Amino acid sequence: MTDKSERLFDIDNRIAAVMQQLGELIERSQAITDAAAEADLMREIEDRETQLTALREMREALAETAD
């Protein structure tokens, strides 16, 4: 596996992990009734969405580079 392939594989794994975390957070948010807890959870969701966007941008930039 080339260095680029390894880095893409790592980024893909990190993207999958963040997506799984997002799904779990969204599932938890559906059961919350406390406003403060909901606000905390929404901040966590926003943080994961930011991470996901950054990872996708990293992957896209890396994929566009020559081997």
C-alpha cells in the first residue's frame, strides 16, 4: 500500500468513526427532555459535523494529489 493509499484509508476510517458518533448522538438527542442537556448534545453534534467536514476536505485534497 502506498503512503497516499494508507493516508486515504486512515481518513476513511476516521470519517466512518465520526459518522457513527454522529448517528449515536442524534439517536441520544431524540430521547432528551432536559434543555441544558439538549444544548450540550447539540454542541457535540456541531463539533462532530465540523470534524466530518474537515476530514472530507482533507480526503478530497489528498485524492486530488499525484501519487
